Amino acid sequence: MTRKVGIIGLGHVGAAIAHSLTAQGAVDEFVFIDIDDNKVNAEALDFEDAMANLEFNANYVVNDWSALADADVVISSVGKISLQETITTDDRFVELQYNKLQIADISKKLVASGFKGILVVITNPVDVITTMYQHYTGFPKERVIGTGTLLDTARMHRAVGKALGVHPKSVSGYNVGEHGDSQFTAWSTVTVKDKPITSYELPLSELNDEVRIGGYTVYHGKKFTSYGIASAASRLTKAILTDSHEELPVSNFRPEYGVYVSYPVIVGREGVIDHVSLDLSSDEQTKLDTSAGFIRERYEEVISELTKTENIG
């Protein structure tokens, strides 16, 4: 059976995802969609030039929405990270002014294509945008998933692992909430060498801050992020394609909040197939409630604004 993945937005992140999945032999056919014809065709040609030297083969289709009809996964990596240069403080929400205008149109084309697979969202601010995608497409909530804090969790594993001299994969536990400034490390879930993180003498508050600003640190050094988020998106995509039933902290619809919030769920071929219940401390639960409330507030603001614009139009 052909494993088919669509990628909407072939910027730094979209191209890095395509390379990651191609190099791992995880996908047989890609559909590249981008508003810049020259860029997207150049990316496809570059991948075709690499075929003779790659271990695995993949085929590439460019700017054909109808080709998404039988895709297993479509990844939204639309964005305009250069907008960060227009503000003096770091804020993932700066991209919302551009990205919010793309979602309704993309959703309409995605629905018209006949796509019935799983929609994976990277586009920032990812929790708000994922909620918008589900709103505009009407897809079942379990079939729309944002990468959320899967990347923040990896950053936490890296920071803790480095502090304790172990590989990031030797660290377990999660970052939850918004993929943004209100996300936090749920230290009650974190263990290393089968011991709770609190049994080690570590500056947990400093580590939490290091994780929270990790994306900005990378951005200021190279003016974009790519490999970390591409690896997270690739892992999520493979969990879907292989029906792995893997526990991942991704942005999923939380009925108690009415929006998408990052929290561990079980992921497989049908998307979110089961939910996980963390035993959070009262302080962590309060932080999660606050983070979710912030996401909901921003989502309601942008939907209200767009609805007024649509009505005027």
C-alpha cells in the first residue's frame, strides 16, 4: 500500500520534514503545495536530483490539490517566520496576523480535494491554528492534530539529559499546555533512571525557562527553526502511518476547554485513538487551566474578527 503524505507550505520546515521522511523511507509519495510555484518546483526537483544517491525512493507531485484525496496525512507547515523581525519581543502570535488569513482558504481546498486522512498542523500559533483548522474543515476532532508540545518536550529531554549526563531518550515526562509562553514542564511526570526528577539537585525553574525560550534561541541564531520541529512532525506522521499507538504530547481537542491543548494521547492510523490521564499536582493543573484559557481567549478573538470580516465581505 502506497504511503502518501501532503505538505502544505514548503519553507524551511516543510522541506526539512520532506527530507526527514524521505531519508527514513517512511513515505512513498509526497504532494507538495505552496503558493510560490518557483520555490515548490525547485524543492521537488532538488529531491529528484537526490534520488540516485538516496537509499529509499519517493515520488513527488507539485501543486495538485486533487492528489490529496487519497493522502494518509496532510501536514500544514504554512507560516511567515520573518514577521518576528517586525517586533521587538519574541512572540509566536506575531505569525497569526498572516496565518489566520490562510486557514479558511486552505481548509476549503482541502475539503474540496476529498481528503479523508489525518491533518497534522505545525503552523503557529499551533494550538489556535489547529482549533481553527478543525472549525473550518469540520473534520472529526480526533483526525486533526497539532504538533504542540512534542517539540517542547524534546527540548526538555535535551536540557535535563545534558544536566544529568544522559541521552535525551533516557528522560521521560512531558511539557504540556500551549506551544508558547504559557507551556510548562510538568515536573511531576519527569523521571530519569527510574527516579523522579525531584530526587536530583537541579535548578528546575531555570531548566523550565531554558525549554520555554528554546525556539527563540534557535531563531535568533539562524532566523528560522527547522530540524527540531521537523523531527517532531516526522515522528507524529510515522506514528500515524504505522498505527503505532504511541503516547505523544500533542495538541488535541480538550472538551473541558473547548480548544486544542497539548496533553499526552495515544496516536495511531485513525489519529487520536485514546486519551491519557496525568496525575498532575494542583499547581500544575492550575497552570494547565491558565494556559488553556489563554488559547481559548485568543481563538475566540480571531474567530470573532474573521467572522465580522466575512460578514462585511
